Amino acid sequence: MRMDEKRIFVLDAVGAFLSVLLLGVVLPALYPWLGMPVEVLHWMALWPSVCLLYDVFCLKAADLCKPGWLLGIMVLNTSYCAVTSVLIGVHFEGLTTLGVVYFLAEIPVILGLVAFEYRIWRLAFPRGVASG
């Protein structure tokens, strides 16, 4: 993986940091306007925390010439979207319109990042996982 391709981990880390900040600090303070229980928001903040640690590890120590590292963050991000979708359903009755809009809007943003990561993965590893 070229140095340019390492930037995706920086971009992902910035997004993960913002998610940790929002889910762990900002959104709990806005609970009355969102409706997602504070405990759930704090639990949700653990996911991007893991992503952030993963991104930092990849930037500092991982052998990024292996396609599995980029696939790992794509799986983590996609899984977070799936979990968020489930949590929207589970807590739908308590969510405000703003809460539903926020969490639904978060999903395409993250999936857009995953699509960008996938594009980089396909360019860096044209034959997929078998090439690494």
C-alpha cells in the first residue's frame, strides 16, 4: 500500500474521533432532543473507540501491504451501521424526530466512507485478498 493509501486510515480515525466525541459527550447532553438513552449512546461510543484504536494501530504498526487491514476497518464501519439500524428500531418509540434523523443520516455518511475505502482497496489490491 502506498503512502497515499494510508491516508484513508487518517480520515477514518478523524471520523471515529468525532463519533466518540459526539456519542460520548455531546449527544448525551442533548438526550431530551434526541430520545436515545444516554447509556445506549455511551455504549455506541465504544464502537468508534475501537475503530479509532484500530486506525492508530494500522498507521503505526500494521503491515499495510496486506489487504486484510483495510478490510478490517470496512467491516467495523459497516457493522456499526447495522448496529445503529437495530438500535433505531429498538428505541424507535422513545426517539424524537431529530433523533431518528440524526441516526439515519449517520448511516449513509459512514457507508459513503466504506465505499471510498472499498475503492481504495480495489485499486491497491486489484485481485482482492488473494493478492496479499
